[in-house]
Amino acid sequence: MTLCHEFTSRDKLLPAATLGNYNKRNGCANAIKIANNFVDTYTEWLSERPGLGLYLNGPNGLGKTHLLTGMYKALMKRNVSAVFMTTYHMFQRFKEVGKVNDYEYEKRLLKVLYGCEVLLLDDVGGEVPYDSRAEKLLDVINVRSQKRPIIYSSNFTTGGLEQWMGNQGKRIADRILENAITITLDGESKRGLINDEHHDWLAGRVKGLE
Ligand SMILES: Nc1ncnc2c1ncn2[C@@H]1O[C@H](COP(=O)(O)OP(=O)(O)OP(=O)(O)O)[C@@H](O)[C@H]1O
Ligand SMILES: [Mg+2]
């Protein structure tokens, strides 16, 4: 649990987000039902489908990070060791370790990524590409496969991810599909709705806008 806290990307968690305050909007209703079911009946998921996670994908602003944050908080509350990391952050840490040859740190990093009960990887495909990232991700997926689930969020469908990851893309997409249920979110972006409110406010201030 201490390691989980240490490696969680705290500054990327949405402070106010919980599963309880996620609004069921059109296009996202299934995602919140499934997220709730996963955390509420985690031990059943684990015994019936060991290692089966979720791949939440869809456009920006639909609440994927909100859902992962909420799941992370709910799992930790239930004493399930969970780590929330942005994929960018995960690759950064691999890179840092590679540069300084800090084996102790690497050991702890791998212990967390391979061994925590639920790994929540936010924004797969949003990271800056570099050569060995695909192998690192494959290792994490392979070690956890059929044992410990990964919950992903991504802007990419698994097909899109396949292209993004270059020549290892097909293998990664296949492994993800084997170990996670894809859930596609659609509907109107929350950020878009907030922007609409800004426009309404502006229209109230500046008269005569066309
Ligand atoms: N259904 C929802 N109910 C309540 N708040 C929401 C909902 N969807 C999004 N939000 C809020 O809108 C903001 C943007 O959501 P979030 O960052 O989770 O989107 P995202 O899908 O991760 O976007 P991106 O693909 O850009 O990472 C956050 O503040 C989040 O709490
Ligand atoms: Mg996000």
C-alpha cells in the first residue's frame, strides 16, 4: 500500500472526482455502471475472470480520468492495492531508471507495476513516443495477464492504438483485447458543456453578439 501511494500520479488524479459524483450522461451510462460493478464486486470479477480489466476509450472530456480516479479511490477504500498512473508518467519513470541505473528504484517500480492488485493506466497513447516504450508496456501487460487486471483509459480504439504503437502495436492491441473489456464512451464532452456556459456568460456581458 505504501508503494501504491508512492507511485500513484497524485497530481493527475482529479481531486473532486468520485464514482458517486459521475453524472450518467448519454453515451457514458454503461461505463459508470460497469465501473461501479467492478469495484463493488471485485473479488467475484477476480475469481470468475482472473486478470480481466477494462479499456475505456473515447474522445476528450467524457470523464475517463474521472472514472479511473473514482475507481482508484473506491478500491483503496476497500483495501485493494491500486495504483493510478498516467502512461506518460510510467514511461518517464522507466526512462529515468534506465539513465541512472538505479536498480533499487527499478525493483520497486516493477514490484508496483507487476504486483499491485489493480493497475489504472490513464491516457494510453497520449504519451510521447520513444523506442522501447512498447516493450515496457508489453512486459507489464504480460506479467499481469490472467492474474491482475489493468484498467486503461485512452482516446484511441484498440485499432488506433495498434497504429500509434508502431511495429509492436498489433501485439499490444491483441494483449489488451485478451485481457480487458473495451468500453467506448461517446456523447458531449463535459469540457464542451463548460465552454457553452462560458459562451452564455459572455453573451450576457457583451450585448449584440452574432
Ligand atoms: N459524467 C461526468 N460527470 C461528472 N463530471 C464529469 C463527467 N464527465 C466529465 N466530467 C468532468 O469533466 C472534466 C473532464 O473529464 P476527464 O478529465 O475525466 O475527461 P477525459 O475523458 O479523461 O478527457 P481526456 O481524454 O482529455 O483525458 C473533469 O473535471 C471531470 O470531473
Ligand atoms: Mg483523461
